[in-house]
Amino acid sequence: MAYRDLREFVRKLEGEGELRRVKAEVDPVLEIAEVVQRLRREALWGENAPERKPKNNAGGGATHEGPNPAGLGPALFFEKPKGSRYPVLINAFGSVRRMELALEVENLQDVAARIRGFLDMQTPQGLFDKLKMLPKLAELGSFFPRSVKDGACKEVVRKGNDVNLLDFPILKCWPQDGGRFITFPLVFTKNPETGKRNVGMYRMQVYDERTTGMHWQTQKHGAEHFRRARAKNPEGRIPVSVAIGADPATTLGGILPIPPDLDEMMFSGFLKREPVELVPCETNELEVPANAEIVLEGYVNLSEMRTEGPFGDHTGFYSLEGEYPVFHVECVTHRKDAIYLTTVVGPPPQEDFFMGYAIERVFLPLMKMTHPEIVDVSLPAEGIVHNLMIVAIRKSFPGHARKVMNAIWSLGQAMFTKVIVVVDHDVNVHDYREVVWKALCAIDPERDVQFMLGPMDTLDHAARMQDFGSKMGIDATRKWASEGFTRPWPDEILMDEKTKARVVELWKSLGI
């Protein structure tokens, strides 16, 4: 049974021992973020550790099996944030286990298997095949979002001068941040030409009681809607609505790298196995999740830009000031006892790493569907999603590794990947010691490293220009004669199975 709303997920986390309530008053300006960082340091490096001292890989670092399920400590529910009567939920997705609870699966591979099952549907050849497909087709039809007339998100409605964003415990996370930032919003817009809905997650700097920045990076769909509308009417405006704090599957819909023609709310319905209920907004034609805790309705002027930032970002550095559109809030609706859902990004790993890890596991079947030679992929926490991807492939022809690199650079958000390392199928991409050892032993740098220019993540401060720079691909596979390698390639040192079996019997008598 899918979670009805965010608070049902909170109860589940608490019942599973994954959440702690904080009853003391804590300031959303810097203090809540530092509490989360202290929790993270203790999980990663030991009690009250001020520095990076490894402690048995207790946090986000990968092992042979991926990141430790314990993650970054428990989710936190701040009951008395200073200056607000609304509680704060943070670190709700900060472990593998909590991502599994959010998606209501025992293992993230279960979601991947469901996706694979739908991808494997073949064109029916006869009546019997068509009959066999009916249950899956019926299930697909049940995922479409459903419009309803009213929802819990409308228990309180405030318009005009009654709107005050500062009623909510919006966090300032880091000392040099330009202000308080909404960090976990679902931003709803429509393509001005097709009317197709888009749901994205973009940080929002709070300027005052009724305006925020809208950090639409140039490659994002929200920015594309803005540009298309401005091309038609430079002095016009576009409607925008923002939902904060829905059920987990709906909340995660805003960050999923789904194909551009697929509705995010439909895919959220797929994840929760039932349709997302959407309710009409009060002041514009958009629809938002009926179970949301808080909804902000308003518009963005197409001719108005304002300085946004700095912001302590997931790169571990501050993203610098920039000019971005301004969101004007005309109406706020919310539940009477609304929960403010938020997150902190910063030096990796943070909560967003575990969301990224879940996406990596869940969407691997989609990558394999178009590129079946891919065996596995890994996005290390320190690679902050876009800086490093390790890919294992089953190599079949000369130059195969380079073909895979170029294919990945053409896949949606993967286009931002700065460094791709391609290894053979028998390398465990989640064991970084093995990757470093075997990759360095497999490459001749001049021969095996290629560079190219292309689009870069806006947050990449090292790129030669904002949004544009270079990428590196490393072919760390075994080299073949057909690739111009004429020397013999040595075997890896491994003990034979017979000797290992004899020593198993001998071991106890050795007294070692």
C-alpha cells in the first residue's frame, strides 16, 4: 500500500528506528544544517570527529556491495525550529535503507526489475501473446495521474498580503549563502507550445516574504519553457507552482532522469503503484499533488532577472552569484500542521548521494536497454554525480570502450559527466580499490585517454566557461591486437582452486 502522504512516511521511518525527534529549539539559520553535518561526521568518521578520519566505511563511501546501508545517521524531525511553528524534516532519504523504505521495496533492484519487465514487452505475434500482455497494459494505464477537486494541501489558503514565506522554517545552510534557500521543491511548469507538464527540482533563494529566485540552469526543462515563452512575448509571464513535501515517490519525481516525453507524475505513479492525485491551483491553471504539505503558486516575469547566490552546493564549494528569473508568490496553500521538508547539500557525501545512488540502481536497465554491453555503472560520492562515472562493459570489438563513452555523453543528464572510466566486465565498479588498481595497470595515458568539448553542469566552477568545457574518457579495458596492441597481455595473479581447497582443510591446524 503506497504512502498516502509525507507524514505516513515519517511514521514508517520512526517505526523502523530510522528517525529521531529533536524537541529543543534549533535555528533554521545555520544551526539545523550544522546539526546535520555533525550527525554526518559521526556516522562517517567517529563520534564528534572534526576531521576526515575513516571509520570502517560507515557512511557514503562504497564497498564491494555499494554504500553502507547505515548512511549518514537517522532522519531528523525538528519539532521547534526557531521562529516558526512548522516542524522540519531533514535527512529523510540519507541512507540506502531509507531509500528502500521510500520506494517500498526490500532492495532497490526490485524497482529495476519492474522497469526491466516493462521494457521486455515485445510486440504481440498472435491472440495468445496479446492476451498475455493485457495485465501489464492495464497496470501501465493505472499509473496516469488523476485529477481531483480538493486535497489536504488546501486546508489553509493565503493570498496577496497574507502570503509570508518567512512563516516557514526555510534554511540558510552555509555561512556565505546569499540567504535562505528552499532546497527540496517540486517546481511545476508547462511547455508554452505543447502544454506538456514538467516537474523539476531547482533551488529557490528567498528574497523576501513573496519573492524567490528560480535557479533554472540553462539545460533544464524549466529554463527551456522560460526561453520559449520569452521568444513569443518578452514582456509576458509564465505560471509556476511549487509543491513541498509530498509522499516519497511523488517527491522523488522531480529528480528522476526520465525520458523527456514521459510525465514525471506518471513515473511517480509507477513507483508507488497507484496514480498521483493532482489538484488544481487556486490562482493558475497548473495542478499540484493533492497530498502536498505546502504549495506556492505564482508566476515568473519573462523580462525580470535578479542576482541569485552564492549557495553552498553539492560540489562542496559555493556556486557563485548569477542572474536568474524571479518567482512571485501570489498564493500559499498548506496543511494546518504542515511539515517543511528540506535537505542540505555540501561536501560529499550528503543526503543527495543516496538519492543519486538509488537513481543509478533503478535506471541501469534503461541504460542497458540501449547499450546492452554495459554490465554495471558506479557514481562515487566524491564524484558528485557529474564528475566521475565508472562503467564496466563486455567488450566485443575494437574501440568498444570509446563507443560507450560517446554514447553516455549523449544520454540526457549524463551529458554532463566530466570523466568516464571504462573497465572490463570482470572489474567490480563498486570496489574503488580494484578500479584504481586495474585501471592504472591497464592504461597507456597517451593512447587510452581521449578529450572532447561539450556541455557542462552549470555548477562546475572549473569549466573554462559556464555550461561549456572539456570532458575526459579513459579506456581502461584490456587492449587487443586489433586495437594496435602487439604485446601479450598478462594474466591476473590468482591462486588455483585446488590449492585453496586444501588450505581450507589445513588452516585450523596451522595455529596462525
